[in-house]
Amino acid sequence: MAAHRTVRLTNEEDKQLETEAKKRGVTVSQLIRERLFPTVTAADFEVYRKDQRQGLERLCELATQLIGYQRFAVNVSAKCLLMLDPQGAAGKLEDLRKRMEAEQQEAQKYHE
């Protein structure tokens, strides 16, 4: 048999719980249990972070490849780099800028 507990809430707190439970499609009781006893562990979070980082790295690779075809991709690449590695992003962005300048010079020679 499940234990029952009573919690005193203000009307505002109760309304907040009901609103959030409704948004999630769960009961208020389920919402409270989720908050008190989360089912996500630190290991789960690390797996999520690793998957997210790999996904962002792949997006950055694709955005970098796109630079040869579309100049607007530089902004996308810069944002990806900053999200992945804020400290190392400056050096990578500088390398990217030099590469783009070299490509522009090469294009100018071709058009002359």
C-alpha cells in the first residue's frame, strides 16, 4: 500500500503545480514524485552530454564544409565552435579567417 503525505501549499503554489502538470500531461502527484525522486542519474546526463557534443561536432564539420560554397556559414561555424570550446574557439576562428582570406585572394587572381 502506498503512503500518503499532506503538504501545505499556497494557492499560487498549487496553481503552479497544476499548470505544470497539465503542460506535461501528468498528474500533480506524478509531478511531485518526479521532482522529489528524479529518475535521471549523473551517468545518464554524461551520456546525453557526450551525444550532444558529438552531434554539435558533426554540425560544425558540416558547417565548415559549407564555407567553401556559402559565406554565411561562417556565422554558424563560429557559434558552433563557441558552444563546443569557448577557449579554443578564438584560435580556430582565426585559422578560419586566414583560410577565407586565402580563398578570396585565390579567387581574385582567377578573375584578373
